[in-house]
Amino acid sequence: MFDRRTLLRLGVTASAAVPLIGLATATTSSAATTSRPRFPDKWFPVTRFGAVGDGQTDDTAALRRAIEACHRAGGGHVLVTDAHATGPIHLLSNVDLHLAAGSAIRFSTNPRDYLPTVLSRWQGIEFMNYSPLVYAHGQTNIAITGSGVLDGQAGPTHWWDWKSLGDKEFPQLEAQADAGVPVAGRVFGQGFHFRPPFAQPYRCDRVLIQGVTFTNSPFWHLNPVLCTNVTVDGVTVDSSGPNTDGCDPESCDGVLITGCSFNTGDDCVAIKSGRNADGRRLNVPCQNIVIAHSTFANGHGGVTIGSEMTGGVRNVHGHDLTMNSAGLASCHRIKTNSVRGGFVEAVLLERVAVGAVAGPMLLVDFDYGEGDTGQHLPTVTDIDLVDWTVQSCGQGWQMAGYQRDPIGTVRLTNVAIAAMSGANVATNVRDLRLDNVTIGGRPC
């Protein structure tokens, strides 16, 4: 362990001391429901455990030894300086992986390095697959903090080229879940092409991801699953690859996403709760989610719900958000179908400033994916957009429910759209309320 003076020489600032404090300030009282981890003021530099830090030498074993030593000592901070090449990192309780200024962790692109398989969830279905790049299962009080960069090194010839192959293999996983095959028997990994997510804490409590940058994930970047008390604070996600969602909390309770910046190849934030039969087996909603003071650039959707929403989504509060990119397809997107089922209720997005968005400000789509081919009708109601300013968009809203299952109550209040290229659509919406909504200066 290093003393404080030595740490300061290495560039570790006081913000890394205990307790870790927020980089951004959330003004909503909802944020107080999320409990952040605390760590003893003990430091475990990875170089003390054999890490070379030249960006080329495999430091996987050294990182593992540092994490295990920190955990055995009752917790603290595993300190990463310089550049480190590694395979998967598995966090343990009471461990903060701290990336000092200027540091980088570059992950192997060799799939064999991510074996043996671990319990994972892929597009809402549990199975055994390659380890996520950063993984934790059943741990408490864990963190990734600092100001360094975590680089998954995915690209057109590494990981991303698996997309079409994985899409073809996905029906095998769906069929096993539909047939009730136990999760331990759904073994994929080697020989298949299911790209691992970047960071996937699984059934963990008090998770903090703060200050760091994630880039070039094989698949979704941040994907907490079945977790409680998750804080994502001051994080940058920047990637253009397929399915490189920014932050996808899945069947979690108590998530704060604040002060973040998203530029992605898919949804920036996507709130999820399992898929189809496997989602109904677990039946755990994603709820009590706060998204604040964040910016959204390229992506399929800014704040998205679904399509893996079988367990339901409720109590989502977004505020003080900025969305601005011709590469952003929609601002608030809800996607589902009659195979997914599930519910979405009590969603409030307020004080949102939109520059340019290519498509609709609000998109509610009941015909996503498999479309209307099942018997599990979704419920979407109590959606509120309040105090929005939009410079330009394709549509203000595009919503289409089912005739036998309309979208419920949607309220737009104090919404000003300066310019809109298309026409609004509201098909099979039971209760659309417009209060002080203008388009091109004219009231609706």
C-alpha cells in the first residue's frame, strides 16, 4: 500500500479519497435513494503485484492479484497508472478500481481470454457466455473510478464483425429459454458469437462508476443487471460500433446516471427488464431510475425504454438533459411488442434542451422486432414530457399502439418545437394531452 504523499506524486487527487464524492450534483431528491459505496483509505498499486504497465505486456494476473489482496484486506483502492493490457477484470466486494489521470486499460481482443464462461445476460436472456470485460457477480460495494480510459479495442475486425453471426445464433438461445432449459445448461461462449458487454455487474449492491471514459466496447458498454444502488457519475461513453449502447440498467432498483456524456452506435441510455419467456421467468422490473445533467449525441435513442422490458419499467425521472446531433434518431424512445409484454409507467422527462434530432422527439413503437405476433400485450401509460425546447426534429411525436391495446396517458407540457420536417402521428393512443405545446411558434 502507498501513503497519501506517494499517491499525490502519482497523480491521484483528493477526489479519490474516502468517501468518493459525486462529480456532478443531482438536484432531484430521487437521487438520495441511491446509496454510494465507501472504501477504506488503503491503496494497492497494481505495479506492486507485478504489473508492467507498458501497454503491451499482459497484466491480467497482476490486476487479479491486486484486486484479491485489496479484497482480503477489507477493501480499498486498486490503483492503475500508465497503460495496461489485460483480459477480463473481475471485481470483488469493497474494491474500487481507480484509474489515475493519464492511465489506460486496454482489453484483449482474443475471445479465448474471456473463458471460462460466466453467468451473463444477453439482450435480456440469461445464459453462460464469455466473461464481460469487467464483471462482478454477487458483490457489494464496488467501483470503477478516476479519470483514465477503459478501451475495449473492438472494431471492424475485432468483435464487431461478429454481429451478423450472433444475430443468426440468437434464435438458439431464445429457443432454449422458451423451452425452460435451466440457465446452467445454456452454455455458449466458444464456438458462438455472442459479444460480451463491457462492464456488467450482476446481482450487486452499491455500485459506482465515476469519472472514467469507456470506448470501443464489443457490445453494450455499461449493463448492470439485477443490481441495487447503482451510480454512474461523470462518465464518458464514446463508440460507433453496432449495439454499443451507452448505459443499459436491466432489472435494477435504484439507479442514478448523472453528469455523463454519450456518443454511441445504438441507444445512449436504454432501460431494460428481460426478454420474453426468460423475462417472465425472473419477472423483475427496472425501477427508480434518475438520469440527470447529461448530454446525448449520436445514437438510436437518447433516453430509451426497451425493447427488453418484459419485467416492466417504472418510476423513471430524467431532468436537465441536452440532446443534439443529426446522428440521433430520437430523443425519448419506447420500443416493445406483443411478444415482450411488460409495462412502462410513471416516466417524467423534464427540462430537456434539444438542438437537432433526425427523427421524433417522442417515439412509442409497439411494432418493434417481432411485432404483433404474441399474446403478451404491453402497457405504456403515464408518460410526461415537461419543459422541452427543440430546435429541429423530424416529428414531435410518433406513437402507434394496438387497436385492442392502446397506449395510455401521454402528457406534453410546455414543449416548444421551432422546426419540424414531418407530421405528427398518434395512432391508438387513448389519452394524449397537450398543454402549451407549440410547433413553429403556433399552438397545437
